[in-house]
Amino acid sequence: MALAVGLVGAGAEAGSVSSRQLWAWSQGTLFLGEGWLLSGVSFLPGTLLVSLRKAGGKIQSSLCVSTSTLRMPIAATAFLVLMAPGMMLAITQFALYAVVASRAADPASFAIWTTWLGPLRETAIGLLLAGIVLALIAISTVLAFQSSRITQLIHR
């Protein structure tokens, strides 16, 4: 959608109200799409964490030993805490760019809004990326625990 808006905006007169409106819609749509994409990417590490936890329990129970699992790592909790506000900010910036598009007739107001909306959208993307990094840290913590547990079982 951002591509279509950008193509339409390419034909608009530079500095006109319609070019500012199309620019605002393009920015909002582009970063909303990035937010959705990163949220989708974050489901993979989350699913992997759940699978690793279940597989570790199944392996231990199949060996007829007491099942020992790792408590939820702090990084996994932090992952969840960052992903939700990151996605909410991505949606909020889209709505605010819609407001900016409606105020494109006033260049001063338009400039003020776009000055702080850029950092807002980057904050949203930063929160989403930080959440993904924390999920990867949680995965490495779970793998380290499982490696240690397997070593314990082998030396038993």
C-alpha cells in the first residue's frame, strides 16, 4: 500500500497540500507494515521457546528421570513486555500520520507534527527489535540449560 501511495505521490506537485498528504500516508503505512512484519517475525522465537521447553520435558520423561525444566527466563518476560508497546506505538503512529495528512493545508502545523512523529515511529521499531533480541537471548538461555541437563543425565 505504501508503494501505491508513493507512486501516486510522485505525480503530485512538490510542496503542494496533496503531496504532503500523500507523504504522511506513505510514512504511516510504511512503518505500520514494518511493525506488523516485525511482530510476525517475533512469533517464530516465541514458538521456538515453547517447542524447546516441551521437547526438553519429553526427552527427560522418556528416559524415566525426574523432569527438570527452566523457569521462564527474564529475557522472555521482557520480550513480551517490549513487543506489546512496540506494536501499539506502530499502530498509534499510523493513526497520527492520518491526523497529519488532514492538517497538510497548514505547513507550520504539518512541520511540527512530522518533527516528532519520526522519532515516535523509530521508537516503535526499536521496541520491536529489542523484543526480538530478548527472545533470542531467552532461546540461548534455554538451550544452555538443556545442554547442561543432558550432560547431567549422561554422567548419571
